Amino acid sequence: MALPVAAVEGAPIDWEVPEQQVGLWSDAWQRFRRNRLAVLGLGIVIFLVGVALISPLLVHFGIIHDPIKQQVESIETPPGVNGHLFGTDILGRDTLSRLMLGSQVSLTVGLLVQGIIFPIGLAIGLTAGYFGGRIDNLLMRFTDIWYAFPDLLFVLVVVSVWSVNGPWFVQLIPIFGAIALVNWVGLARLVRGQVLSIKEKEYIEAARASGSSPLKLILKHMLPNSLGPIIVTLTFGIPNAIFLEAVLSFLGVGIRPPQPTWGQMVADGTEAIYANPTSVVFPAFAIGFTLLAFSFIGDGLRDALDPRMRR
Amino acid sequence: MAVTAGRPKRGALLPSRLTDATNSRIGSLVLYVIRRLLWMIPVVFFVIVITFILMHSAAGSPWDKSGGRQLSQVIVDNLNKKYGLDKPVFQQFLLYIWNVLHFDFGLSYQYQGKSVVELIGGGWPYTATIGVLAFALIVPIGVGLGVLAALRQNTRVDYATVGFATFSASFPNFVIGSLMIVFFSVLLYKWTGGQFFLPAGGWGLDDHLIMPSVTLALLPIAYTARLTRASTLETIRQDYIRTAWAKGLSERLVVIRHVLKNSLIPVVTTLGPTFAFLVTGSVIVETVFSIPGIGRAFVVAVTSRDYPMILGTTVLFSVIIAAANLVVDVLYVFIDPRVRLT
């Protein structure tokens, strides 16, 4: 749908061209598509989202095993025995269906946490960058302190203190909060830096001279122009959040059973690692390759959205 | 001769100018270090405040037992009294700060009669051993791989290094640790009939150290290798490198004297984050390999709500990280003469 490049270049400056906007994104998409690893990562993520969505249905209709049913007759079976494609764990629960159900937790954490971080980091970064002065100084001092706090330790303490009971998505709330608390600072810093550099550009000066309000300046000029790096940062935040949740589950302070999570499965598997190593290997690779897929997407997006990469 | 007399004596002028410059540089460095050290005080104070608030906003008390018999009210009251939990929160906080200033981090709730300082002191040798070993792996392997990959850009060596770095950056260290146990402890034991394998956990000053330190080092190695590669690639495109080649220096000289010296400057900055990573990594690695260090003690404290222990370890960790960052920043000034202190 994009206009031919030559036509755009030749045309007189028209401030109301929506095509320009479409051009940026379709151009980025073109470059993203050429990155084979990024497309592979996107494929894996789409597959995982599909799995997470349909696995409860599959369990409901009995197509895959019930992930929390203990089948005493087949405890610690290797892959492919008794209809357990990936084997079973120490309690005789089917590894494959636990993996499929576990993807729900990882994906929810990874994606939703970014939804929390985005408005917070954006608001604070924009305010600090735009108004500068004392607010900016306060934010930067705050950030310095926040950086001295190792994020994993902070998340561990918060989650152990604020744990709640209920179904898994309710238990996730303090985990969301903790991960968002440690991660918004990075985004706020990035947005601030972006705003600081854009603020000095001529087009901002022009917009201000023509009487735009601060709100319009921020929303119509600064935000769209710093969107690329923000999207990339949020994408790289996804594997980070998934990692933190998996570690929490692994250390035994995350989501409690019976809801399966990948971190918990690795921890359970190590209990009986000599009897059945596969019950560690499958969830371990699930975590690793999911994180890998997201970082491939992040790399692809960074290359695609970087204006310097454009021909 | 008149001309020579009017000209400033080079030999006399230059050294004194140099000493002046060096003196002011060292003077500002000292000021900088002092300022940074003073800045650590509010940082540590805020870490204590945040952790303290978190601890006291928790529902329930540290004496709650999960399931089973609860302690009687009399015992709970006595425990509260013993550990000062019956006082107002603000008073507890002031008391804690006062004690911390005297290096008294309180008594552990979990281990009777043991102080936090004793517990941390007991775990310290294990954590430090693993950490030092990992650090000894990170710098040579990370830098070596990075330089090699950059010098042989777009060859198999390069692709292998980048691939390795991407993979190990994506696999969390508890996953890598667990997978290493599967392969080097379980499967190797089975395949070699028990002849050759690595112990899956525990402590000993021999092969027990291999897997924990490699697990801990893997991600920083990947990080360092990536950064060294990028910075070396940038360096070898510089004009002075072309000059070095053009004047006929051997590859060895060009690489060691001209490329390495310049491309390692940005790598030094990663040592700060690396140190922070070693600290947090110890929490996971010590759990995976059942090592009785501080990291393991922290996890136990978190799961059993041992507040003084959590506070003590958090303060210790943040002091270590802040100090490591300071050392790195000062080191940077010495390595790169262009750095200005602000």
C-alpha cells in the first residue's frame, strides 16, 4: 500500500499525509521480514500463544492428559511410554500437557508486565525529559538508587512478602507488581533520553512557535518520534519478565501448585533427576527457546525500526 | 644564540606542566572518589528503608507456621519482645539503623542464637570462591572469544561465537545449571558406567567447583564476548590501525599493541554489571548446586521470612554492587585518559 518512494520525494510538503505514517511501519515490516531469525522467533511466539489458548480446551475434551492428574501406574516414565509423549514427572503427571499449560503463565507474565511498565515509564520519562529541572533531577537520583538494588533480589523479597492466595492469575498480581517495579526505571530513563534529544530539534521549535500546547507537543511530536526505541525496549523486557517469573517458580516463591509453570517443572524435575532426566530437559528447553524467540524478535525490531538502517 | 635564549627551555617547562596536569587530575580523582563514597550512604539508606517498609507491610508475622500447629499467643509475645517487634515500627527502624552503624545486623529468626553477621560470615567463603573462579573464567574467555570473532569477522569462528553468545544470553542460569547436571552428572555417569562424571552438588575444593563456576560465568562470558567483538570491530576500522598495518607491523603487534589496548576500554565498563550479576547469580547457582553460601542463605531467608537475614544480605549485596561500580569507574579514569570526571 505504500506509495512509491520517488512519488513521495517529488511531492510538495503536505502536512496531512497519512501515507507517510503507513510508509514508516510498512517499511519496518519489510525489513523485519527479511530477518530470518526474527521471523522464526515470531513464528515460535505465535505458536506458543496458540498453544496457551487452546490447551485448556484440549484438556477439557480429553485430547491431552490432565496436567494435574497423578497417574500412579506411570510415574517417571521416559518419553513415549504409556501414551505420554514427553514422559511423566515424579508424581506421574504428564509432562507434555504440563508444558502446554505452563506456557500460559510465562506468556501472561511476559506480555502483561510490559503493559504495566509502558504507561508508568512513559509518563515519568516524558515528564522528566520535557520539564527538566528539579523533576528531572529527582528522577535521576531515584534511578541511581534503584540501580543499586539488584532486581532479582528485590523481586524475591517483594513476592515473598506480598504473596496472595487464589487461582494462578490472582497469584500473579504481586509478581506483576514486583517485576514492573524493577523494570519501569529502564524505560523511564530511555524515554527521558529520547525526549531530551528530540526537544532540541527544529521541528519541535517550529511546532512550539506555531503555538502548540505542551500536551500536543508531547503526544503528536515527541511520542511518535521516540516510539521505535520504546518498542524495542519493551520487547526485550518480555524475556526478562519471563525469566524473573521462572526463577521465582524455580526457587519456590512464585505460582503455587497445582497450576504448572516451567520454572516449577525444572525444580520438580531436579528432585528426581537420576530417575528421569527428561522431566528437567523439556521444561528447561521450553524456557530457553521461548526467551531466545523473544530476543530474536527484539533484535529484528531493533534493526527494522532504527532509522539509520534505512537505505 | 640570542634566539635560543629567548626560547623557553623545553626540558624545564614540559615536565612541570605535566606534573601540574597529573596533580590536578589526581586531586579531582580523590574528590570524585570521596563524593561517590558519600553518595553510597543515601543509596544504602534507601535500600534499607525500602526493604524495611516491605518487610513490615507483610501480612502475618514471621512466627506464622504454614499449616499445622500455631504457636501460642504467650510464646509469640515473648518472641516479639525478644526481637524488639513489640516496639513501634519507627522505633524499630531507628534502632536497626543505629545497630547497623555498629555493624550489628541483629539475630536471625530462623537459626536460634546465630547472628546475621555470623551467618553471612559462614557463607562468605563459598560464595567468594565460586565468584572468583567465575570471574577468572569471564575475562580471558569473554575477551578472547570477542577479539577472535572480530578479527575473523564473517567466518565460522565469528558465527560460532555470536551463536554461542546469543544462546547463553537467552538461557537462564538455573536452566543451564540444571541441564549441566543432566548431562555431566546423570548421563555421563550412565554412559561411562560411573567411571567419569561431575558431582551434581555439594562442596569440595575439586570437581565440585567446575559446574557452579561455569554456570555462573556463562552469561557474563557471552555478554563480554559480544561487547568485545563490537568494540574490536570498531577499532580495526580506525585510521591508526590502517597506519599500523601500512608501516608493516606484524599481526601480533597490531592486535596486541594497537587493537586490544583501545578496544578493551569499553569492556571495562561491563565489569560493574558483571559483578552485580555474579552477586545475584550466586543466589540461583547456589540453590541449583546446593552450595551453603550467602546466596542460598538469602533464598532460605526469603522463603522463611527471616527479616533480619533478608535485610542484612540485601544491604551487603547493594554495598558490594555500589562499591564494584565505583572501582570500575575509577579504573576507567586510569585506563582512558580522555575520560573527564564529573
